[in-house]
Amino acid sequence: MEKVYYLDNAAATRLDEQVLDVMTPLYFDRYSVATSEFGYSLGVEAKEALDDARSRLAQALGANSDEFIFTSGSAESSNLALKGVAKALGTKKGKHLIVSKIEDFPVLYSARTLEKEGFTVDYLDVDGEGLVDLEKLEALIKPETILVSIQHGNQEIGTIQDIGVIGTICRERGVLFHTDATHTFMRVPLDVNTIAVDLITVSAHTLHGPKGIGGLYVKKGTTLAKIMDGGFQEFDLRGGMDNIPGAVGFAKAAELVTADENIRLAAMRDHIITMVSEQIPDVILNGHPRQRTPQNANITFHYVEGESITLHLDMYGIAVSTGSACFSRSLEASHVIAAIGGDHERAHGSIRLTVGRFNTMEEVIFVEETLKKVVENLRKISPLGKE
Amino acid sequence: MASPYNDLVLEHFKNPRNTGRIEDPDGKATEGSPACGDMVSLYLKVDPKTRVIDDIKFESYGCASNIATGSIITELAKGKTIDEAKKITWQEASEALGGLPKIKAHCSVLAVEVLRSAIQNYEEKHGLVTEKVATTEEIVRKRLKKVMNPIKGLDMVATHLVKEIEITGGVVRIVIDLPETHQFANAIREDAVEKIESLWDIDQVIVEFTD
């Protein structure tokens, strides 16, 4: 295979070998289901492995073991958070939810599904840098509001919300608060002892862990109904076969993330943002200049279209993504760029570059140089930006 | 490489033919698609005697399918008479490229439409319009649908920018619902004038703003 420059780590990451190493025995040696302590030895061992993974992941959030449930990934976690709260509190407390306009699809579409079922949802505005309007949030909370769901870090533009403040507002008003931390877990500090949060979505796929495993932190005492019927797994909140290799891999993946690594990612991110802004004219940084996830750079290149940029970059082995409508299967431009007040053109020429553990500064420099060349060439044939 | 585009499309995308502008073109046009946001401009030099397209160039603000179709359409049109060139269909352009993904059809249709519009522009400017229909408000409105409103990424008619259209003795007056000081006011004005002034019975286009 030719050399690949993979800068789409917000979408999926390469598995770390050390993660695979701890998972392999659970497929070949201790492959049984997790049984109760009265079951056969293999099952008891499997149960211990699952409990150990759960306890380590809960600890990473400052939570107790019985507050962390495994799911199939962040989509399921967010579905459970929104639909589970709606199911549990819809008839008891009210049918109103608040989500931000820039949530990722699992939250956004769960909210839309609930709307069809008779709930009302307010979609909270964000400012030009992607931060939610806190005053508006306070104004939107009503007695019948059951849940506020505002992400921690954005999937496209990397903006980190002030979830400490948001959590406090929600707790003071007696409203449950869910945050989707898919893009911040282990990358940005998040401790349930200092932040008033009731539900947190996390996933292994963004952390060089396996795909198909995620988790939901559920604060003790939170009213939540199960939406996946099956056995009594996961404290009877999520039926279905335990993904023990996945759970153990997830715990290992989380453990492998260090503060030094996050500093290294942020340095590569800053290099991209600085070099592109200095060397390529007519660009805009999308997202917050400081309050952003360490792995995310998102830049709009005026006068050119994103799919054309990504396709050219692909010829050099570079993998990045774009918010352009032309790139998506639905031909819809990025809802995040639209929410930060960007016009169609801003989404059209936006490129997201997300770094991960296996990227090097050399790779980043190659990507920057290639990007410069590609944008220059495409601008030469563009009818825009010449006067 | 697993790509939805075939090698020929990718080759035209990577090395598009006939790109750039022609100074003082005999005919020119710009088409933009609201759905995709793509935009393509095309310039023509036509031999006044034979009506053969001597030179043709295009510019694209678009995706791969738009760029590749612009490239192939200029190759197909070059050396043909304007009457032959305006008959080139999207089907022919797509076949010449060995096929395009269906979902990207509208991005490439644009490149075919712009060739027809540029030829029409040439014919209007050179008194070659055979069917001399008097310009109506409907015709003006149809043309203004090709003027993009950069604020929305949709055309100015769909975004309700056109407040009034008045046609009196060769003069078209258009009122646009924007303040004159708006950052895009001038761009929209120029674009609108360009689309209307080439109509055979129009001598003057006046664009006014609401503030």
C-alpha cells in the first residue's frame, strides 16, 4: 500500500496494537459470556474482565463503576440518553427538550424522532465561533423541560462548550443534562465531580480503540428507561450480548491517551492552522480560535469547492473531509457551518483535518504543502476571487 | 483506488482542458446551481464568417464532476459551428467521459447549460436571434433566476430579492430588495445587468435598490 496521510481521525482512528493485544485473548481463550459468580469459571473470568474495563472507564470520568454502561457506540449512547429520558419522564414531567443546533446526527435525529412522537424541541443557537448562547438557554428552560443535550466538543469545527456553566444552569433549574463527549473523552478534561452532568456519551472509535463499542455515563439516580430490550445486561439498561473484547479494548484505548499526547496533537493542529492562514490567502478558520479540541482544524478556502480539494488530496494519499454538499451522499451542506452563520460558500470550501496518535509533524507539513498547491491550482480555474 | 469516478473523469478533473478566460470574448455565460452551489463560466471566440468556435475556455467553482464535464464539453465544442455545438447534450458529454455518477448529474448538467447560454449570448449580441419575441416580465424573471444571491447560495428570484420588474420601450427597470450599501449589492447588480442587456430588444437595464 502506498503511504497514507490520514487526517480524518474525527471520523475513525487506526487501532493501536496494544489495544488489539488485550482484546485477542478474549476472542480465543476467554470467549464466553459474562456469567454471574455462580457460573462456570470461564464465564466468571469474562465477567471480571468486563467489570474491570467498566471500572477503569468510569474512573476516567471520576465516576463509580455502576454509573457506566457499555453500548455499541456513540450513536446508541446518545439515542439511549435522549429517548431513554423522554420515555421515562415524558408523561411524568413534560415533553420539552433543548439541544444545540450543531449536535452530531445521533442527538439531532433522536430529537427529531421525539418531535414526531409529540415532544417539542428547541434547537439552541450558537455564535460565530460555535459557542451556545447561554442566556438563550436559560430563557428556553421551562417547567416541562426534561433534558438539555449540548455536546462537549464539536465533531466538525472542534469548538468546546462551557459545559461546566451549562451543567450548573441545568442543575439549578432541575433539568437533566446530557453531553456528547465523543470528540473530547480523554482529550479534554471531563470529571463528573467538578461538572454537573447527568449523562455522557463516549466512544472508543475516536481513541484508537475498536469500532462498535461506546459507553454512556449515567449519574446514580438518573431516571432513564431502556430502549433496547434483551437480557438484563448493563444494569438492565441495555439488553444484548456483552461486547467484552470491545469493552476491554475501550478501557485500554482510554488508558493509552496521555496528557503529552494531547499536547502533541494540539501542536500539530496549531501548526496546520498557522501555516495555512499564513501561506494561503482568503481562508477562514471555522470554530473557536482557542476553545477547541486538540485534534481539530477546520478551514474554509474561498473560491474553491471541498470535494475537488479532497479528491486532489486523495491522489497524494491524503485523507481529510469537507462540509461541502457535493461531498455528502445527501448533497446537503454542513449544518454546523450553517449554524455558525456561514453562507453556502463557507461550507462549500471547508476542509476538516483531524490528527491522531499515528500522525507525525512531517506528515502534517507534507499535507500543508500539498494543500497549498491543490488550492492554488483549483483557484486558477475558478471564476471567483480574481477581481 | 475505489472511486465513484472512472479514470477518464479523474484524468479530466486532474488536468482539465481549456481552462481560464478569453479577453473580449464573442460570447460568455455563467451558470450556478443553487442545490450544489457549483458555478461555471464559459467564454467563446467565434469566427464571424463560418460561425465556427475557434477558441473556448471555462472556469469552474465546482466539484470533480463539474470540472470534468467543463473540460469535455469544451473539447467537444471546439472546432464545431455554433449550431452544431448547441446541440451537444448532457448525454453526449457524459458518454464522452465514460459515464458519471447519477447523484452528480446536476453538477455536470451545469457545464452543458453554460455552453448553450454562451452561444445564446453570442447570438443575441450578433443579431442572430431568429425568433424575435418581445421581452416580457416573465423572460426577465427567468433570466434573473440565473443570478445567484451569495447570501443564501440560491438564486435572487427564489430568495425574493426581486421586488419589481418594469419594461418600457427597450428599458428594463429592476428593483432589488436590498440596501444599496449591502456588501453584495454591486455584484448582484452587475450580474443581473449582464443577464438582461443582451436581449435583442433591450437597450438599457436600470437596477435600483430599496434603500
